[in-house]
Amino acid sequence: MRATLLYGERDIRSEQVPDPVLSGTGRDAVVRVTAACVCGSDLWPYRGVTHPDVPRRIGHEFVGVVEEVAAGVTRVRVGDTVIAPFYDCCGVCANCVRGVTTSCLELGWWGGEDHWGHATDGGQGEFVRVPHADGTLQVVPGTPDPELIPSLLTLSDVFLTGHHAAVSGGVGPGSTVAVVGDGAVGLSAVLAARRLGAERIVAMSRHADRQAVARSFGATDVVAERGDEGVAILKDMFDGIGPDAVLECVGTKESMDQALRSARPGGQVGFVGVPNGGPELPMRTMFSTNVGVRGGVAPVRSYVEEILPEVLDGSLAPGAVFDREFALSDAADAYRAMDERRTIKALLRP
Amino acid sequence: MRATLLYGERDIRSEQVPDPVLSGTGRDAVVRVTAACVCGSDLWPYRGVTHPDVPRRIGHEFVGVVEEVAAGVTRVRVGDTVIAPFYDCCGVCANCVRGVTTSCLELGWWGGEDHWGHATDGGQGEFVRVPHADGTLQVVPGTPDPELIPSLLTLSDVFLTGHHAAVSGGVGPGSTVAVVGDGAVGLSAVLAARRLGAERIVAMSRHADRQAVARSFGATDVVAERGDEGVAILKDMFDGIGPDAVLECVGTKESMDQALRSARPGGQVGFVGVPNGGPELPMRTMFSTNVGVRGGVAPVRSYVEEILPEVLDGSLAPGAVFDREFALSDAADAYRAMDERRTIKALLRP
């Protein structure tokens, strides 16, 4: 089969690799991927900010159709359309049952290793072996309209990561919200905040194309300024004290600082940007302002059942974050377009 | 009048100072203190960990009777028994109305300065001028039973600070909770967690006298171990993953580390320990575990109305944290007893 591999800084290749086979645990499925995509977090190793061992399979977001299941798989069936979260989880451990599936006691990552030590496929490939098929895969009832595929694919990571930012930030009916980051996750956080009933949502963005998506997703205001100026504008917009929630969707020291300083006293920062460069939080500031910080790697598998019906009935269309499509074999072009910010988010079709 | 002053490291003196007079803002009251106390946070400057300018008035917890009010004071009347929070707040600004009275836009501190730049009295004195009398003082209806005074005094700071830890930690019915710190605040947090419906409450304590108070306040378990061993024991006690909430009531790097590592994935640290020594929070750990951190300086004025009736009807008796009483003139002895951990919390009677 064809799969995408990272070979080093800005070196993505589409290559033939062996087809996946069931591992022998009795709990696998093999999924034929119908759509995958490139994540902002894929750009960290692509840009050489992080340095995983290479070559390695890459990609962690996909939807597809189940091709094969092992004997012990009971919930997922051959022929099912499925959404995979960006990780593999058992669904039954102490953390999974509490809705923290990203802390599954048998957690596995795509393009890494499963709980049993078997290598796993990347999501940007034609097929993927799914180690805990029953715990991991969300079955989509029936055969979804092909036009829904982009929106369904966002439930693999990006929309539900934005949703996690909003949930972690305590967004609810009437909330005032600012979103730091106008990447696909930030835009998704805008949509998620609107869905949760936020009254006013400020997208912090300098790019006209992204501002347009933000407004279509429910942003009531756009602020292009950053740093001290951005903080001052946000404070001014909300009674001189700032919004209730700030959703940090970048992961840099600057973006977290922006978020922490912008939230009103007693407010909350919901963060989902992967912290790269290791910013640490200033306790003393948090103490004096009572601004809470909550978030992390989004337990998307725990959210998908709640959100899926709204995508299927068309009331929620998070797929608008995809503004370019590429053939899987052109994954290198997709990475380049993302890296150069010529696209918000690139969808890959095998 | 007599007041308590800090002169330097382990140098507390009881001295005669001028009686307070109304400042001219029209919003003051003068309160005759009937009971005050020594706070764990008073020990930071006492021990020379922090270095405020000295000599300075000290103490920030008191109950008393209103002696005099300025012309613009409408809610508080001469003769009222009142509880003062450990700060002075207007009650009507954007932060106060949102329940974050510790971020009042006209905030003042006892033994410091008020919003208008006038020096303020310390709480450990015979009289205190209260700059925003209407916003700051909680009136206690009628004339409370003298036996209730210690419990009423805890609403000035210590019990409601413990309550803030529990609220910030998201404690609710059925929660599992661990409390780091067996000082008066930690013990109060145990009681607050029980009041909020926690199912199981672990007090982390090595001292028999404090363990006894913790159990009387509702602790179901006591763990004496700390560090890696303490974390491992807590994980074991709760499905191998740890409790839902950990309440950090100390303020050191070690105690915050203990709290962060003990909470279950997706759990929450509620913190009220004043961060001394500037521990910073490890973002990467918070990201991977989804453990949230929320808390800070407790907006006790915003909680007191809810809790006061339970103290008045005797159903809540947080005053048991006071295990020693001293005359106000013997404040130096009270500080010594607190510093040497010969008392959990010392009450001062003018």
C-alpha cells in the first residue's frame, strides 16, 4: 500500500510499504482510509522543531471503511464507515470510562507503537491497522453522503480539539470568549464556542482568509493585534477586565502568555496547543488573578458520539476548515502548502 | 489603641498606635475588633521568607462591632457585628459583581494602603478603619452567641480559603479528593470538601493532632507519606489513577508538584497556597494529563453570604481549627506558637 513517511526536516515522501496484517491480539481491525489530512502538529517534526527517529510513518487523522476485523472484535463490523481518533484506546479502563481516553491505560499512537509493542501505521496511508478496534473507532451509521466526509474527518482531531479548548475554558451559554490562534484548531474553537452558546467570540487573526472562516464559524469580532496591544484591546472590549474564557490554540510561550494576560480575573484559559519550547506557567500570576488553566491533548474519542449526530444532520459543518485537497501521493505538496500557510488545512484522498 | 506590628524576622511587637479616624472618602467604617487571628501567610514575613518594609501593621482576619460609619455608608450600621474579609473591596465593580472580589478594581489590603492611598490598619489590633465598609463587611444578624465567634472568624479567611480550594478543584457530590497540607487551610479544605459532597477525602498529614482534626472534619483517610511514595499511595487508593481533585494548601514547589502528580488524568488541582519561591507549572505535564490548575487568592467576601447561615445554625463548625487563644497583647507568643507548630491556628482576643 501507499503511505506517507517523514524522512527529516521538510522531507516527506509517499512510498509503498507492506499492507497491514492483524497482529494476533484478537482486537484489531484494518481500515481502508477514504480521507486523511495534515495536522498543524505534523508541522513540528516537518519543520525540525522536534526530532523523532526517522524514517517514520506520519499522520493521525482518518476516516475509512473497515476491511477486516479480528475474532475478538464485537462492536465494529466489516463494511462499517468509521472515524478514528488521533490515538488508539481501549474504551474500558479507569481513564477511558471517565472520558479521558487520551490517558487510556493501553494508549497507542499512530505511526508509533501499540500497547503490545507492535508498530502502528500512520494515518496518512491507504490502510491502517487499528489495535483496539472496539474502543477506538466510532461507527458512522449507514453510508454517509460523500459531501459530509470533510466534516466527519474533523471529528478525528481538529474540530473536537477546538471543542476541547472550549470545554476546558468553561465556555457555556452567555460566555465571552477570545480565541488565540487562527489555524484550523483555533477556527474550530470559534465554532465550538458558538455551539456551546457563547455570546461574544473574538477571533485573534491577521489573515483575511482565516478571518472570513472565523466569521462564518460565529466570531462576532476580529482582533489583529497581539502582545500588550492585543491584551489592552481585549480588556477594553469586555468591561475593562477581559473575556471569561481565552482558548489557546497555538502552543508557544507567546500565545500562552497572551491568553493568560487576556482572561478576566476568575476566568479560564482552555489550552490545546501542543506546548513546544516548554513554556512554564507563572503561578504567581495565576494566584493573584484566579485565572485557571485547563486543557491538553483532547480526548476526542470521548466527545465524538455527542457531536456526530449534528454533523450527520448538517447542523454543524466543521469541514469548512479544509480549503485544499491533495492526492495522498502528493502528501509532500500538502505539507509544503501547510508549512507556507498557503492553506488552512489540507485534506488527503487516497 | 493597641496594634500588632512586624519589625523584622521573628520580631513581632504589640504597641500603642493612634486610633483610626474616618478618612474623608465618606465610605469608611471603624470596627472594634472582638477577635482576630494569625494566618499561615503571616509566617512568611515573620520567618523572613518575604521582606516587606518594616515596621508595619500586620494581621488581616477579624470580626468585630461597628463603632462609627461615614456619611456615605448605607448598608452597615453602628452596632452591627461584622465579619471582614482579608481585603477591602467595593462590591460593585466589574470583578466584584462577578464574584472575584479579590480582584476588586479598588482593592485594598490591611496593613497596607487603600484605594485612595491612605494607610490601612492591620487586622491584629483593637480597631480597624474599613475603607469600603458597604462592599467589604458582612453583617451578622443579631448578636451572635460568643461561642460562635471562632467559627465566624474563619469566614474572614481560613475556612473560605479552604472552600475556595475545593471549589477551584471542582469538588462536588461523589468527588474523590486529596488535600495537600495539614495547616488550618488544609484542614478547612477537608471540611469544605465534605460540605460539597465529596465521597472520599484523603488528608495528607504526619501530625496526630492535625490528623484528628482532619478526621473530625470529614477526612475518610489519612496518608502520612509524601513525594513519590505519597503519589503512589494515592494512585493505588483510587483505581490506580488517583483522585479527581487535589487541593494544594501549602504554596511550595514540592506541594504543588505533589498535587499535580497525584490528581487523576482529567482531574483538577485547586490551589490556595500562596506561591512562595516562585514554582512554575510544567505545561507539558498538564498537557499530557489534562490535569487543570485553578485557584489563587480566595474571594472570601463572595462566599460568605452563602456559608454564614450554616455557621449561625451550628451545622458547620469550622472554628475547630483554633486550638489556642492569646491576648492581643501577647501576639508575639501567638506567632511563636504558630511558627514552632505548637498550635494549628492562634486566636487573638483584644
